[in-house]
Amino acid sequence: MNIGAAARASGVSERMIRHYEKLGLLAPAARTAAGYRTYTAGDVHVLRFVRRARDLGFPVADIARLLALWQDRSRASAEVKRLAAGHIAELDARIASLSAMRDALARLAAACCGDARPDCPILDELAGDTPLPQPRPPEDPGPVTRTPGSRRR
């Protein structure tokens, strides 16, 4: 099949197919006498594998390793699990970082009046004019004391 048919069958764009060939994730395509690339069903299977790995956010180097493991029938699944666990740890770190950015921006947005006045803590923070607001711990109401007939506070 030509590159357009391979792209449709795999869900990978023609540009990315060429890129994956260049990176070595996909073997160089056979060529027709006119120089057009041709792909097999096996190539499409590899492209689907790469697309799924990319959809999970694996970096190209890990995808290359996963492809090698996938194609090695004598592989041990421990290496595959190690790669997945490492990627999960990276994703967790990115999620924590994104959550911290979101929380900081939410605090700034809450501090902004959003009215016609020019004062804006969001812009002040971006300009470095004020420190980033830090979350305050909840206030401790102190010990709860109860006497007969009293209500909890």
C-alpha cells in the first residue's frame, strides 16, 4: 500500500510515518520503480504500536526499546514493566507540577477583582512585582470544650 493508505490504516499521518522511518522506529519502506514508498500490513501494525505508545506519552527512546521487546519473542516482561513504571513516575511528577501551577494560578485569579480598576495581582505576579501567594494552613479553632447543654462550636 502507498503512504496515504498506510496513514489511513494506522492512524499515523504521512509526515509522521516519514519521521518514524527517519528515526528508525519503522524500517525503511520498499520503493516502487517510480520511487514511491510502499508499506505492508506488518508496517501498519508497527505504526499502530508506535501510535498507541505515543498516545500513552512514551518518549521515542522508550518506544524504540518497547518495539525491540515486542519483536523479541524471548523477552522477559520485567523489562517492559520497568519501562512502564518509569514512565508512570515521570507522569506523576508532571501531574504534580501541573497541579502546583494550577493551584498558584487559581489563588492569583481569586485575588484579582476582575473589575475596571487596573490593579491585577495576576499581572503583578507575572511581572515579578509581588511574591506568589502561598496557601495558608486552615486556622486551628482550638480544643472543643463541651459542657452539659452546650453546643459544639
